[in-house]
Amino acid sequence: MTLDVAAIKADFPIFSEKMRNGKRLVFLDSGATSQKPRSVIEAEKNFYFTSNAAVHRGSYLLAEKASEAYEGARAKVAEFLQVSQDEVIFTKSATEGINVLAYSFGASSGQLQVKKGDEIVVSELEHHANLIPWQQLAKRTGATLKWFEMNPDGSLDFSKIDELITKRTKVVALTHQSNVLGTTPNLAPIIAAAHAVSAVFVLDACQTVPHQIVHPNELNVDFLVFSGHKSLGPTGIGVLWGKSDLLAHMEPALFGGSMIETVTMTDSTWADAPKKFEAGVPNMAQAVGMAAGLDYLQNIGLDKIHAWEMELTKSALQGLASIEGVKVIGPQGVENRGGVISFTVDEIHPHDVGQVLDQYGVAVRTGHHCAWPLIRKLGLQGTTRASFYLYNDMNDVEVLIESVEAARDYFRKR
């Protein structure tokens, strides 16, 4: 499987920029944020040029156009995920989406209420955004936080599933793919175990929705989050999806205009979802830009994108394995993983590796990747991480391997 990467790169203005020493940009940090095609930039710009007004707040033409564009973006997300539009909630980020859930579960009643004696289950693979909100919910309510441990190969240890998921479990929140190791756990048995005890399952899909087909109803999860800026879209926009019957029983986390049904001086009632969770003037242009990004991905085909990323990953794993002193952390092959590779170079700090790679135009992430518990479990200070996307090609992989060799040789001579 190949993509016409040259044509794709031509759609992204950033790739005309020169890096240090006049090098071309080899962008291998899409796990942190993606670059933006011209169509996304134009969509956001055109909203401000032609439709800028507060959505759902006016009967004049511009307000109507703004509202249509905003709700059109919601329809695009719903189509992308194969869900109902009224289940799609716009947030400013995936992080905010998880925080909305954690706050709401502490304030809601019934099945969704988390209280003293209840249990919340996460894993050692989680990004801080899918760990800290649940830590704080446990502290506020007196619930107990439990977690699946990580095996040395970066997979999750499911051997204690019956101990971790019990009749006291109310929430299970796991990543669809590790942002550090690329690990994609088989979540089906965990989802089934959670539902067997009437717990809800929250999926952090930030690393998968932009790269492969993800339909939450097929996965049978209850909530899902992903971010616009990792999906070729702008910053400042994310998505929280939830099953409609659960959203109906959730308390909102943000309060203000647009999310109300009635208001008196002493009390208020809430509009139905999704409005209930979208207080204030929303990020309208950003939603439109995100929809354009999803269009771009669908026009190429997520199945093709995923297959191409796996080809790049396979080549990069082979190249890194050939370099003396380099160790790939996590899965060593392309089974049960995505296009994210973390590695170390003997006796060289990851930040130093990253600085040398920058001299060759290679942009990678270094450090703990907002996953301190995972890095500590591995006994590391951090790693260097390369993450691939649709605008990368085999030449990018070759430059990565050459620059890692150069980094190793440079510090060996010192």
C-alpha cells in the first residue's frame, strides 16, 4: 500500500518551510499535533470572511450562516464516527472532554454517579489527560482508583481483570493507543467486563481516530474523545461523544448561555444534549476547520492511511534495530501497534538526541510525553518518539535513521 505523498505534501504549506541548516522539514511529531492542509486553513479563514457571527444567537443572515456551518461540522463528525448528531459534543480539546466526564460523574445521580466506595479503573499506559481527571474524581468522591499494569513489552496485563473490574466498578477509562509506545491493547474483553458489572467505558481515541476507522458503536464503548488538532484540524476544538441515553442523565460541567432551557433567579434547567454541554459562544471557526480536516482524511481513505503508516513503521523499526546502541521501547513489530515509535540511544539523553535530529530537519518529541507513570515504570528518564502520518514517506524514514546514527556518532566522539 502506498500513498501519493508528494501530492499530499503539496497540500500542506508548512512543508515549503526550511528548517535549520536549510534542511527540508521531516515532521515526525504528529502524535503531538498534526500539520494542516490548505483546505483546513481556507475553511477557517472563509468562515471569518463570510459567516462570522455567534451561532444560535441571532435571526439575521450571518447568524444563520454561522449556525449552519457549525451544525454542518457536527454532522460531519457524526458521519465520520457513524453516530447520531445529538451525541456529538464540541469541546475545546479532548482533555476538556475527559474533564467534563470526570466532573459530571461526580455530580450526577443514578448509574453515572461516582461516590465513596466506588471504583475507577485506568491503566499504566494512559496520557496524563486520561489519568489526572480520574485521580481527582476519586479524591473528591472517596472512590478508589485502580489500574491495569503494563507488561515489559508495552502490552497490558489482563491477568487480573477479575480483581480490577468488580461490582464496585463505575468507570473504566482506557487509551485506544499509547501515545508513547504505540501499543493498541485488545480492549474487547475489558469493555465486556465493564458492561457485565454495569460500568461505563470511556475511550481515549486521540491517537487512533485521525489514523484509522473508529466507530464507537461497533466498539461498544459508552464515551469517546478525540482532538481536532491531531486530525489535521485547528487547535481549540475537540469532540466528546457519548451514548444519548447516558448523556441525558449527565449533569453539565460548564454553565452559562446556550445550555439552558429555563432560568430564574434561583434555579435553572438544562437543554437537551448536545447543547447542555456547550455553554457559551463555541469555537465556531475551529469546528468548521476540523470538519474540513475530516473531509481530507476521508477523501484519501483512513484504511489507506493506516496501511501506509504501518509500512513506514515497519521500515523505521527495522532501521532503528540495525543501529548499535538504539533500543525501541514497546512493541518490536507492527502487530498490535500504531505508527508511534519510542526509542533510546545508549548513554545519550533523549533531549540531546532530539537536538541533533533537529539539525537534520527532523522534528520528534522527546521527554516523558505527558505519561510520567509509564516512563517511570520503564525505569527511564524519557524517550525519543517518532510518529508517522499520511504526509510522511520512506525518504523521511531514511533521514530519521541517518540522523539517529549521526547523533550516536556525535556523542561517542565527545
